[in-house]
Amino acid sequence: MGDKANAHPGAAGRATAADHPASVRNVVLVGHSGSGKTTLVEALALTAGAVNRAGRVEDGGTVSDYDEIEHRQQRSVQLSLVPVEWDGIKVNLLDTPGYADFVGELRAGLRAADAALFVVSASDGVDGSTRMVWEECAAVGMPRAIVVTHLESARADYEEMTRICAEAFGGEDPDAVLPLYLPLHGPQAPDGHAPVTGLIGLLSQQLFDYSSGERKESEPGDDQLPQIEEARNRLIEGIISESEDETLMDRYLGGEQIDVKTLIEDLERAVARGAFHPVLAAAPAADGARQGLGTIEVLELITRGFPTPLEREAPAVTTVDGKPRALKVCDPDGPLVAEVVKTASDPYVGRVSLVRVFSGTLHPDETVHVSGHGLEDRGHEDHDVDERIGALSAPFGKQQRTLSHCIAGDLACVAKLSRAETGDTLSAKDDPLLMEPWQMPDPLLPLAIQAHSKADEDKLSQGLSRLVAEDPTMRLEQNQATHQVVLWCLGEAHADVALERLRRRYGVQVDVVPHMVSLRETFAGKSAGRGRHVKQSGGHGQYAICEIEAEPLPGGSGIEFVDKVVGGAVPRQFIPSVEKGVRAQAAKGVAAGHPLVDVRVTLLDGKAHSVDSSDAAFQTAGALALREAAADAKIHLLEPVAEVSVLVGDDYVGAVMSDLSGRRGRVLGTEQTNGSRTLIRAEVPEIEIGRYAVDLRSLSHGTARFNRSYARHEPMPAQIAERIREEARVAS
């Protein structure tokens, strides 16, 4: 917190198994893509002595963004754990992707962490998606702090960025977001930019100069004292107010000088309560330097200001049959309850599961119960199995460092859990338990795929099942209506990564094909048809004649078959045959090859032959009669209509409503919600919203969310229906 100088032995570095929850801090880094989260993680690892230079571990590779896909795309696409040690505290740094397509990885990081560092670029500011994550954290009271990066940019203005952060994150209480440090500027460059070379601790009233590559402490000059005093007084008032320490506030307002130790205790209390959010600054170390600017201060805040796992209430736990189970918070001696927050496949050791232990202690080579429930709609089957785990390890880049155990509150990688999927619960085999799953966003971008070759077809099913086991934000659909394999994703980047993983990790080459919606057909009015199937070719012939009438029914009625034959014109044993033929033809469609629905078919008359009539003949006659009735009638092409709810900032309401209208949508209503947002409810044809997940993000600058649900099928406009029929004719 700035009250300590260089006394810290920063080379503690390497993560080991923690022995008590109080010596663990789990921190997730949050921020938009390009804000500098990964760079900050590597700078903190360097300062803690865990890496040698520029994020390199001793045996090569970086501690974060080590996946080949991340190297090629130059951005994080998955959750990464980087454990370091500082002041005898094990710090689990969870680096999350900033791009919206990988919000599932972010949610997993939030689940595993007890506090969050929001990383904000001094040159780019705060984007809408970061504000939304802040609100999510606020809703559950997660402690948060802000780290300003990219101070080396010519556009960087630390003082202005602290004001922007207070405005963006403070809400109605801007004094809940205040800087702990002021910048110490170096000599002004020819372009007028004065780089930040150090920090001024407002609580300690000390200067911390990083210009030499290591932090050096000194006293402030007389010319700096007025600036420090003004900012310090505001900080102290904010800390005392948010810590709700009324006695200390009375002493402070009475003019008493409060000692730094007491102020830091109040700061820790306010931060742990999720009421006060300090702003810090950080920058990577320059070439040859051992410490990056502000990294010691960030590590001090994490280890001394952020809560321990003992202060976090565990998610709800039940038995596997749904009975509530009370657990003592973060008890290493309690029953084993751990959760798989991430699953990855390693080509050498197989499936590796990143696990957060909430109760008990996990040991290598023990048998655990693996429970997975609640994600059936995303292609995940419920499962309850016992599995013997392999080694426990702490990840560090591509390397895995062996751990002897993993206690409640800590994280570890578990090998050889072949059935475990992201979101599963690990518990004792004789006391199986189930944790309430965390909320995942719905994947709303469909990706229709097919195997590139016969060899790929043989491997496709297994590759897809492994893919969705790793990522619960994907949903696998085998669409029975369109006969397509559809992988539902969060966005284009998410889809690209999925395809690349299929190709590189599982050796499956697929082709992307146009996604089809499940169209249907129905009669617009009454029509009659005659089916005549008469053939003589020596021996037994085929003879069946039937006359039907078809008429439309209300939506959702399906196919209704009515028998009105009189006088035995169609023998009783062949009436079910006619119905079977009608229903078979309805399933194939009568105009553009889409299933026929919502029609009553009435069998009126027919003829039979005592020898040549048969079940097969009357099935054929029934199908022919329905086709003839359709040929003389107007057939409506029905398209699925979705009920769409869009939550959007007030600034974008007009643009979103205009866009929905352009998609043939009907706005049903709007309502105001908290946080200057509006909920828009509309009905939109599904054929118009295939790429809405991508288009809405662009339209709202990433600040809008939507969900969709099937409403009904309704007639498609004539000109669009005709185009689809023409496309069907050309394809056939």
C-alpha cells in the first residue's frame, strides 16, 4: 500500500501448494481486448520472481497466452491461471480474454476468483462491455480495484483516467473510486509528453521512483505537498466513509491525525466489502529492469487489501438428488467439493481440468465422484461417475508444476478426468454432491457444418463432443428438421476458434454451409385431390384409388386425418394405409420440400380391387392424392418467428428498433430498466436474425444483449416464399 519500501524479497515467486485458505488470494483480471491484462500478469510474475524476463519462464515460453491459436490471433481466447507468491501469500492470477466472444472464459474466471482487477487502458478508456461486467460484479458484491495501463502512450493522462473511472464505475458515489497514488512524471519529451516514471503514495506520503528499473523510495518535495494533501484528504474521507467506521470518521473530522496503519486497515475493510475501489497504475518493466512501475503496489493491494477465500460464501450445494446441503465456508477438513472451471485437452496427458476447491482437500491419485447436471440443452448429458484422478499441478505457461495437494480456497490442474466437463462438481465418492452451476450466456450465432471427407465424418462426432465438453458456451444441435449439424457460438471469433481447434487439436476438417431454418408448409384454403395408383404387370397388380379434401387448421394443430368413407368404398383395413401415405407425404412436403403442417385431410371416397389392392398401394394413393390437392391449391410457406428481448443502453434504443423493423420485426413493447437501459421486446422471423449476435454487437458497440425463444410459425411474405421455392427448384 506504499508504506513499505524495497524490503520485500521479490524472488519468492514460485507457486507451491497452499497450507491454509488465509494464505491464498484468487484474483481475476477483467478488461476489454487490448487493455493490457496479459502484459500486467507477466509484469506481476516478473516482479514476484516467477519469470526471468518479459513473461518468460525459466524453461521457455510465456506464462500467459501460450496457446498456438493465441499466438496466431495475437489475443487471449481462453482463461489462463498464473500462480505467483508475494509476502508468503499464494496469488492465483486469472487472466481472461477481453473479446466479447469469449465471455464464457470470463465468467469461469469470475466463478473461480474472490476479487477482480479491472484493467483500463489510459489511451482507450472504459468501454461499454467493461461497464457491464463491473455491474455484474457489483450485483454479487465482488471486491474490485482498477489498474490503469498504457501510461507510456502519448495520449495517456492518468489524472483524467482516474476521473473517467470514477464516473464510469462510481455511479452515484464517485468517492467510492479514488486513486491510491498520484503519478510522478519524468522529464518532458520533445512532443510535450512527460512519461510516468514513478508514483506518489497518498497514504504513506512517499515517492516511489521506478526510473532505474527498481523501486526507490524518497520524501516528496515541498512543491508536491499541496497536491498530495488535497488528494490525500479526499482519499481518507472516501476510505473511512466506505468502511463505515463512524468512530474513525469522528476522530478525523475532529482534526486528529490518523496513523497510516489504521488507514490501511480501513482501506482493506472497505475493499473487502466491495464498497471502495482503489485506482492504481502499472506498466511493464523496461528492458533490463527487474520491476515494472506499480507492480509492487498492485501485489501489495492483492495480498493485503483483497479478501481471502474464507470471506467468500460458497455457491449453493445439494446432493445429487437435489437435497440442500449446508457446508462450512472454505473448510480444508470438510467434505470435498470442487468445481471444474475450465477443461482443456493436452496432446500428451489427455484432458486437463482446472479446478477450484471450495471445501475439503484434493489429493492426487484419489477416486472422486464427478457430477454434471443442468446443461442438457447444450449437448451435455447428465452424468454421475467415479473417476480416479491423476497428478495435481500448478500451470505455468505450457509447463505443469506438481502439487502435493490442493486445499479449500486454492486452484489446481487435475489430470486424467476423462468424463469431467467444464462446470462439473468433484466430490468424495462416498458423499457425492453437486454445486449450483454458474450462469452462462446463451450461444446465439449458428454455425452449420459438415465433414469435409469420409475420414473427417468418422471423427466429427467425437471431436464435437470434446469441444462442447470444454466450452459450455457452445451448444451442439442435431437439427432433425433441416438435417444439419449446428454448432451454436457466441460470435464469429468464437466460431473461428472452434473450427481451428477441431482441425488442429482433433484432426477434423469441416466445411461451413449455409444455416437453414425449419420452414414448413400449409394449405391456404380448401382443396380436393384424387390419388389413383393402378398398375398391371402380370401376376398381382396394384390397385388403389382415394379421394380426399384438404383444409387449413389453426397454427400448432399438426396433421389431422378424418375418415368419411361410406358404403365400404375403401375397405376398413386400408383406411390406415391411406392415412400413413398422407402423413408420409406431409413429412416430405408438397411444394418446396418442407414439412406440411396444420392441415385436416378428409378421406371421402375411393375404390379397391379384391385381388390387387394392398397396404402399399393405398399408401401410394394417399400420397398422390395429397400432392394433387396441393397442386390445385395455394400453399403458404411458413417461417419460424422468434420472440426477441434486447437489453440496450438508452443511447442505442432508436437504432436497435429501426434495425429490428428492417428485419421484418414487430416491436411488442419497451420498458425501462435499471442503469439507463431499455428492454425491447419484439417478434422477428428467424431467417432474419441468423447473424443478429454479430450485428447487434456492432450496432450497440458491444453494450447490448439479447435472447430469443421460438414463438410460432407464420406465413412468409409471397415474394420471399417464391424466392425460396425457386432456390429449391434449382437445387433439385
